[in-house]
Amino acid sequence: MLIMKTYINQEIEKIIINESLINGISWSNEFKDVIIDLDWAGQDDLKEEFDFLKIKTSLYFEFVTEMESKLKFQPKTMGALEIGSFSFALKDKIWLIEFRFDFYSIGYIKFNCNNLKFIIENIAD
């Protein structure tokens, strides 16, 4: 059984994280890197490869700079951030990252980084 799979940089184009939830954001590696824990919604073309109920998923961003965020929750709501869209682009050897939120929370998180990874870990057994 698959224990861990990592998609790096351009490979992440294969992954759909829209409508997934951000469960947590933490700093790592002497506060240079950012880890975003996801409740990944999964996708049809990978359902044979992964049991979405028995995995843990995260996005790992190396050497994050220029982070900016603006979030506003709808009245009388709070909770995990549901991703409306996720985009990334390479410009001058730097990845430009943007999360947009369009549901209970409205807004964005933007930053730059040197590398990005989508990590799937098996938590079953």
C-alpha cells in the first residue's frame, strides 16, 4: 500500500485542491517554510490510487517571502478556510502563490516561495 507520495512544483498542476479545507498553517525550518494542512476533497482520477479517508495531505512551501493576507468571514461564521481557487506561477525562478476564498470566508493569502510540494501520507493501519 502507498505510504507517501509527493508532487513537486509543476507536478502539482495534476492536483485539484479547490473546495478543500485549510485545517492549519504553521511555520517550519527556523520560520522560513510554511506548511498548510489540508482536508483534501480528493479527485476522481486518483480515487483508485488513494483512499481519501485514510490519508493526510499538506502543502509545503520552501522559503516563503512577501506573505500578504486579507480574510473576512461572513457574519456569524468561523471555521476552516475553504479554498475557492489555488494558483501558482513561476516568475524569475520564484513561485508566486495565491489562495482565494469565496465561501464563508472571503479574501486571499498570497506569497512567494522557492519550491512547493503537495504531500500525501497514508495514516491507515
